[in-house]
Amino acid sequence: MSATLDLAIDLISRPSVTPLDEGCQQLIADRLAPLDFVAEHMRFGDVDNLWLRKGTQSPVFCFAGHTDVVPTGPLEAWDSHPFQPEIRDGLLYGRGAADMKGSIAAFVVAAENFVRANPNHQGSIAFLITSDEEGPSINGTVKVVEALEKRNEKIDWCLVGEPSSTCCVGDVVKNGRRGSLNGILTVVGQQGHVAYPHLADNPIHRAAPALAELVSIEWDKGNAFFPPTSFQISNIRGGTGANNVIPGTVTVEFNFRFSTEQTEAGLREQVESIFKRHGLHYELKWTLSGNPFLTPRGELVAASVEAIRNVNGQDTELSTSGGTSDGRFIAPTGAQVMELGPVNKTIHKVNERVSVADLDALAIIYQKILESLLTAPSV
């Protein structure tokens, strides 16, 4: 059994359903302590976070990830227990195998092998590990980054182990992500009997034309790095449950996944102008999950693309698709941020799994990235 597989099994065996960590971070810290990695445990609220660093000099290369996992869903739907990992037909099964305890295991093994082979490497190697990525993401990476910024401790390159690959490891890496802006709209009308609509004011009817206009808008065409901005309605709640009552309110939840062609302020202004033009009596709560970010071709992207090509001969696609990641909290500090991890076909699903061979390949790829960035002349 390889070192990466052995560690992945140990991590998956710990039922760290968000925001629990279940000792995963301590395991990582203890394992890397003999190689002079200094652990700083940062607990905010009910969330455990780990900042682990070897060295005091720049540049700083950081592995970023999370030890928390999503709930398992019905246990009877799994072919094996989600926290009792099993290997079948070359695949490792268990909750978090792909998202993202497999990547964390590969991080650790890559760092161990690199430091042993290059004890006098340049710069510093760090780990930023949270147990609040699959949850609300308010006491995790964002708080650690705030603490680092306050003491002017900067990350130069950050590799996030999110499962970026589509068909085989390394075929896709994420060098950016779209922004995510959520809105909760409550339109207020007047409740009444459906037989006497003139004595009521139906908020669903009021809201419908405005929502239809929002759905029909082409917000932008995207650009060379991002697909077009998307507006989607996710939930509508209204009514008393009776079919003869006009409701007094309707609540609509919606989301923008937006490119760098848009700003949070611009989207909010355009949406609210539409609601006002339609004469809605409304309340609107906005929540920004993260702004879009992009790491253009540079040292980190080049080192990653070359490492992937050297290990598996794979040409790599740079992508900004998918949901948000904790990279959105790190990129605004000026760091180059990229996501590279295993195949994402089974993440959050029953029978989540990852190829054992892919885990070993990831560890080698991560090690080669370190070699490229921390043994070459400083840039």
C-alpha cells in the first residue's frame, strides 16, 4: 500500500461531517512535525483550522484544503460504509475520497518527499486546512486569511486540492472561479379570497413579470476566461396551503454566477431597478459568497501544466467553471491560486470514490510543482 493511499484511508475513516474535523488536522500536524513544520491551530467558533508552515522566508507555497465532508445520505444506499473505506477494482470508496481527503493525503506525501529530497529548498511550504468549507464558510479559510493578513504573512502561490479533473487526473485545472451573489426577495401583497381578487393583491402575480424579465436578460457574453453570467431562481415559497387563498407574501431565492464582466454593485443596482420599475412592494436581502477571481498564466500555472504533462502525458485545460471554492478568500491577497485535484464525477454522491492510481499520480504531480517553484532560481 502506498503512503498516499494509507494516509487517505486514515483520513476517510474519521467521520468529519462539517464542521467537525475529528482529529484530521492534528494527524497532519503530527506527521509533518519531524520535518520542521510548525503548527498553529486556529479555532473560530465551532470550526478547527490549521496553519502549518516550514520555513520563514519568501516565496510561500501553500497547499489549501478542507477536512470536513458533506453528510453521507442514507447509509443503506452505500455499497460499503462511507467511513469504513474499501478498495474495489482499483478504486477507493468512502465519503471524502475525492472531496477532498485524497488530495490532502497527496499534499502531505508530496511535501514529505520533497523536503527529504531537498532539505535546503528555497522559500517556505505551508498548509491552510479548514473544517468549514462544506458548511457556511464563515469561520474557516476566510478567518485564517484575515489573521495572516493582519500580521502581513503573505502567500505567493496557493494550490487548492478541490477535485478539478473531469475524466482523468490533471485534464482540467481551475485557474479561477466565477463570483456568486445570492438574493432573497420577499414581495408583499394582501391576502384574500381567490373569488374576490379585487379585494386582495396577489404578490405572485406582481413578482412574475419582473422575474420573467430577469430570466430573459443576457447579462454579458463572458470573456476569454469566463462563461456568460448566469441568473437562476432556486426557490419560490408562497401561499397558505389552501387553494382558495391569495397569499400575502411570496419569497423568491435566486443566484448569480458572474464573470469579471460584472460587479456585485452593478448586478444589485440593475436588479433593484427592475423591481422598482415593476412597482413591487418588496424586501431584498443580498449575500455575496465571493467575487470572481482569475490567476492568469504565470509561475504556478506553468509549473502545474508541466508537472501534469511529465507525470501522465496529459494536456491540461484551464477552466473557471463550477461552483465556488475557498480560493475566493485567498486570491484577493494577491496570491496566485489554482485548483488541481482528482476526478469529480462522484463528489457529494453515494459511493463517492477515487482512483488509487490517481492519488499516487497526484502526489507526484504536487511534488514536481514544489520542485519547479522552490528549487529554481527566485523570481
